[in-house]
Amino acid sequence: MVLQTIWFILVTILFIGFFFLEGFDYGVGMWLPFLGKKDEERRAILNTFGPFWNSNEVWMLTAGGAMFASFPHVYATLFSGFYLALVLMLVALILRGVAIEYRSKRESLKWRSAWDWLIFFGSALPALLWGVAVGNLMRGFPIDENMHYWGGLLPLLNPYSLLGGVVFVALFLMHGANFLALKLEGEMAERARQVGFKTWIVATVLTVAFVIWTFFETDILTKPGINGLIPAVLAAVALLLVGYFRNAKRDGWAFVMGSLTVVFATIMVFAGLYPRILISTIKPEYSLTIANASSTPYTLTIMTIVAFIFVPIVLAYLGWTYWVFRKRIGLDKKVFVY
């Protein structure tokens, strides 16, 4: 069980990195058509995350690959059950990536506006679908004794999980606005601060409603032993501090607290699941756990050695990238790549 637990923690860390990094990435994409009043402003917004968006998406691929290698039965059940939603998400991400690269290739404002709206939808749809997926992971779904889910897409679009999707969108919008306030200069930064505070209010109300529903709908916060209650409390404290620092115009601290909100919320989900990974609503015995869904000890051992060598290198490179591109972006500089 030690190796299985280690890989459960590593997969959790990968999803923490993905939601933290891609969260503000999605948020910036959703704000693009609204905060950018003219083309130069939209180009400045795109360049705030231009050097990072490719690497941010790699975290999703790495998390999926790690799950495939460490818990193959979970990968098979999850990605077959969520197949249509996954295809929709991938199509949205492909269009988003193409739009980011192509929107400034022509001077036509109609051309650029069309791509900008594709960036918006390519950011909003994955954010919504990830929230729906996480909501179903917390709530559980019908998995039979053979680790199969046959329900299709519609049962996954239940009210609880849809609220989870809306919460994800709201939190990512807040996260993205805080990032823009940190990276932009002048009037655009002030605009980001204003929408960031308003979005914080909406995100807080929705998150409180979702957590209350979670308390009654699932055992994520209440199951004996390890559960998600303490991380949920820490996420709530961090979320409240976002509003305090946002109102005080402390951009750096507002972004840090928003990041911690995402981090603790992700820990809440995985801590509440452990040692389960996929919860069966048919019978608890049919749930996929770290014990019955993992790879062989030999596979996990080799993977652990590789992970402990390369993960620190990747993290160091990631930190260096953000340090190199740490400066704010203003219209007066006009050094735009995208």
C-alpha cells in the first residue's frame, strides 16, 4: 500500500499543479473579449500567459499519463465513462491553441475578434467540464463489479456536478483576474482589479453553496479517518483573504491566496476520496481504490525512481520560466508575440 499511496499523492500533486496553473490560464482566456477594449489591449492580455500556456496544459497530459501508468483500471473506467466530455474538452483546447497562435497573423479586426471568441469558448468549456468531472468524482457514479460505467454523458450532467462546473468557472475567472492585475499595468490592471473583486463575491457565494451541498450529498468532508474537512476550511480561509487583499489592491497577495484556494480545494477532493479513487454508487465494494486499481509493485517502483529524479528538474525549469517572464506588460512597451 505504500507505493500505491505515494502514487496517489503524486497524481494529486499533478492535478494541483494543473488546476493552479491552467486555472488562471483559463481565466485569462475567458476575460479576453471583455477586458480588452481594443486590439492592443487584447494582445497585451494574451502575452501575459503567452510564454506559459503550452507548459500549463502539459500538466493535464502528465496527470493523465501518471494515472494510466499507476492506476490503469481507473484510467480505463474514467476515460471511457467520460469519453464524450473528454472529446468535447480536447476539441475546445485544440481550437483554443490554434486561436492563440493564429489570431495575430492578420491585421483584420474581424479575423482577430473571431479567434478571440474561440479563445473564450476554448477556455470556458474545459473549465466547466473539469468542474463537472470533479463533481462526479466526489458524488460517485454507477460502476459495476467489472469496473465498467455504462451511463453515458447525460447522467453525469446532474445538478450537483453542474454546480461544480459553475464553481470552477467562477474560481478560474477570479484566479485569472488576479493574475492579470499582477501582470498588467495602468488602466488594464485597474480594470482587472475591479472585475476580480466582483468575481470574488460571486465565486464565494457559489463555493459556499457547493460546499454545503457537498456536506449532504457526499462523504468527502465527513468520512472516518482521512477526509477533506481541514483542506476545505483552509480553502475557505484563503478565499476570504482573496477579497481582503483584492480590496486592498495587494495584487501579489490576492493572487497567492487565490492560488491557495485552488490548491486546498484540490487537496480537499483527493483527501476526501482516499483510499478510493472512483466511487461506485451501486455498491461501495465496486469502488476503485488504490489497492484494487493499481499497477504491479515492480511498475510502481520503477516509476517512483523516475519521478523522484525528473519531477524536481521539471519544477525547477518551470520556476525559472516564470521568473524570466515576471515583469508586468504595458501598452507603452508594445513587445507582443501573440
